[in-house]
Amino acid sequence: MTKSGKVSAPAPRNDNRGDAPQDQAKTYLVGAILMGLRFYSRLPTGENGHERFDFAAMVRPLAIPSLIIGAGPAFALVLLVVLGAPPFFAAATALGLSAIVTGAMAEDAFADAMDGLFGGQTIERRLEIMHDSRHGTYGTLGIVIPFALRAFSLGALVAAAPVAAAAIWLGATVLSRSGATWIAHQLPPARADGISANAGKLSTNSCYIGIGFAVIASFMLMVPLGGLGRWLVAIAVATIALVLWRQLLVKLIGGQTGDTIGAAQLLLEIAILSSFMFGMGQ
């Protein structure tokens, strides 16, 4: 109480010192995970969207949304086998379910990339074709052939060991989705509009943090059931495929687009599944 008789307000307390930064970090992480789920899937995430798309923030914890996105199809794969479905039927059905969950985002990107990269004679024409949502002959083959390669690779793994196949596939989707972002780090946008241009060049820090988490997740999923040696071979094959894809993009369009990043994801998944298939002697 003061001399005037008024009760003075108590001094502000600092009992929660340190909580604010922690709360901000949690909010940031949850927001980045939700952003990844909304961008890469059709899974329900509430009605409140993000005011600003932050590609770098989304990439860092991308392994977590990838695990959530891939868990359902991987579980369905095992369940179908338990119910008596043939391995290749189970693999094709699970891949179809995955396409539904993701909105066939990577499949559509691969088809657009094939149309553009191989359907045009100049950089400008390739980018123009790639920007067109309609699929031509190259685009159609870009849907059929990758789906067939994944179905046969995954089916062969399922025939050998269903649970291991599901774990390997889940690890492959996690690693391929984060690994594909390396293209955004390495190359500038090839055109001035589109998602890739708005996102800008991905920083080294964000890129390798995201890939690092994906590598850890894939190790935990793949090595116990697939073996350390096969995992290392798959990492090596995927790295080679990614570097070659980068070189092709430099030669044909001088940079990257959202479609070429999505195509890289599918390319990496095929490389990883194929590596494990041949590694298991199938």
C-alpha cells in the first residue's frame, strides 16, 4: 500500500521464464508438420489453413508428415496379405491407396515432367509443355511405367517378407520425399512463376536437416528387417539417381520446377525399392 492509501499492483512475476520460447518452438513444429500434411496429402488437418507457405520450415520436419502419410497404405499392405491377397495384388492396391492419400501428387508431377523434358526441343517449349496439366504420350508412360516398377518391386518384397516389405516401403517414402527437396537446394527455379519460384532456393541448413531426419527414420524402419548392407546400397543407388536427375535438369531446362521435384520423389522411391528387391535376391 502506498502513502496515498491506494493498493499498489504487485510486481510482475517471472515464474514461467523460458516457457515462451519452448511454446513458440512447439507451435512452430506443429505448424510445420501440418503444413507438410496439407501440402503432400489429402488427410484432414482442420479448416484453419496457413497464411503463408514456408517451404523451408516445412522441409525440416518433413519426415514426420511422411510417416503419417505412409503409415495407412503400409498397414493396408500387410493387412491385405494377412487376408490372403496375392503379393502383387496387395502391392498394387496399397500403391493405389497411397495415390489417393497423396492426391497422386508425385505421379502427376512425374507425368508433367516427362511430357515437358522429352516433348520439347527448347527450354522455353519444355517449360511450356510442363506447365500444361494435360498429359501426352510421354506423360502417360510417366504414370504407367513408374507405377508398374513400384508394384513389381514392392510385390516381390511382399512375397519374400510382408512386414519387412511394408517397413521398407514406408522408409522409402520418407527418404524419397525429403531427398527430393535436394533438387530445390541445388538448382534455381527454371521459371519465374509457380510454387517452386515462390518457395525460392532451399537453404543448405533446411535441406540437410530435413534429409538427416529422413535418413534416421529410414534407418530405423529398414535396417532391422531389411539389413544394414541393403540399406546402405539403397542409399547409394538413390544418391546416384538423384545426382543424375539433377544433371539432366541442368542440361534440359537449366533449373528446377515443382514438377521436377515431385518427379525426383518418385524416382527415388523406385530406386530404393528396386535396390532392396535385387538385394533380397528377387
